[in-house]
Amino acid sequence: MRFILIFLLASLLHSQKVAHDFSLRALDGKTYTLSELYGEKPVVMDFWATWCRSCGRALKELQNLWFESDKAFYLISINEDLPSKYSRVKSLVKSRKWDFPVLLDSDGKVKSLYRVMALPTLFVIDTSGRIVYYRVGYGRSEIKDVREALQKCGIAF
């Protein structure tokens, strides 16, 4: 019951709000700025960590959805591990063959900016920069819900 109340409160906080802009460096050294991405196409942004098992399952399914759409949206993941764990992050990304950008939120500023309280946490942002979908945790309906949110953004599957 407590989880449901937290989820409902968080949903109200994020639904239809303008996404906060930020820039983060990725594992590959490139810097990504959110507003530059959603100006071109919708963005699915997922917060995760290496210790979170459901995060890995969610990212695998999100990558499959991304490929299914022929990369019609941006898929970015924001890692919340400490810098001392970045070798583990790199190893995991390589072993799972994740092709999307893995951004490093080493100081947790973006996590705080988005009021992320648990992992995984996912946002879908439309091309005008509005948050159109938000989810805490991972469940069987997530990919279906993300697909529907992206379809509302004009993505065809």
C-alpha cells in the first residue's frame, strides 16, 4: 500500500511537467544534453544501477523496443553507481551489448533534479520537452505502457 501511495504521488509530481534540462558525460566520453535530444525525437530516459536486477531486465526490454521502432526515439540510461564502480558499469554494458548511451550521474544531481526515489525509474519525454509518462519500478506491463506513451508521441511500431 505504501509503494502505491509513493507511486501515485510521484506520478502527480511528474505527469505533464516540462523535463528539466541537464548535460551528462557518457561512458564513451561524449556529453549529452537532454534538450538537444528531445528537440529531434522523443526520449526514453531510464535511471538504473548495476546492483539493481530489475533495472537490467527493464533495459534489455527497452533496447528491444528501441530496435523494434528502428531507433525512432532516443533511449538513454542514467547510471547511479559511484565512480569507483564505473569499471563494473562498463563491463556490464559490454556483456549485455547495450548500444544506447549510458550517462554517468556521478554526483546524483540529475537523480535529485528528477526526484528519483527508487530504481529503476523511467521517463518518456515528448519532442516539446514534456514528461508524458513516468514509472517507478519494473513490471510486466512496462513495455506495453512505454509503447503506448511513444505512440502518443507519434512513434509507429
